Amino acid sequence: MPWRKRCKAATSTRWWAADPATAWRRLAAAGRRSAGSGLPLTVEEFHHGLRFGAIGKGDPAILIAPNGAANQRNLETAQSLANWGAHLIAIVDAADAQIAPLAQSVFTTPTAPEAMSPLLTLLPLHNLTIQLALHKMAGGYARPTFVP
């Protein structure tokens, strides 16, 4: 489904990460891709124009930003999201001092070498997806009887 045609409902979540593989793995961890699942974007795609059609005031946005080579770009993404009024949920490591103050919700992982950081960011993201699923079910969502 093209990104312009996806659902703009408040339950939609956007995922940002430093590389496409991480963004898509995080979305896959959240469950079947549907209009309510979100749109994974790398921080570079976000800064090259897609942000204008991908984010709205109050939209939840998850920024996966462990310490590493993309620090500056992750900070710029967090600043843009905060300026547009998005509900920023940041997954950062203990060394972060700039992104966490911009976020409404923060998950902190231990500081680790950059190559190991994807393993550490999966745990808080998994916890977040469980909480989102519980909230959705409490609101009356019924799981489909078939699995495509």
C-alpha cells in the first residue's frame, strides 16, 4: 500500500530508525502490517521530504536512537517531531542526554557497542508493542479468526 493511501487514524504509529532493515524489523516485530501498524522510515527518508505527508500533530512516533554514527541525524529527527507536536516515544541508550528531554516517553537501554544496539532496542520495543496490543484489545479489538 503506498504511504499516501495509508490510514491517518490516531492509532497509526510511525517508526524511525537509522537503517531500513532496522525499521522494517521493528515493524515486523509489532505484528501484521496494516493501516494501523504504522509506516517505518529511516531518519534519512524522513528528512528528504516524506515527513510532510507522514506526520501530524499528536501522532505517536517511535524513534529508535541508540548511540552511534547516526546520532546527529537522530537528534534532528527528534527536534522535528517535537516541533510538529508529535507524541515522541524514544528508545535511547544510557549515554543519551539530548533526545530524551524532547520525548514524551523514553525507554532507556544500557550503553553498548553500536553493533550490539539492535539487540538491546528490541526488548523495550517488544514491551511497547505488548502494551499497545493490550490497550487495543481493551478498546474492543477482536483478533481475526484467520491468519492470512
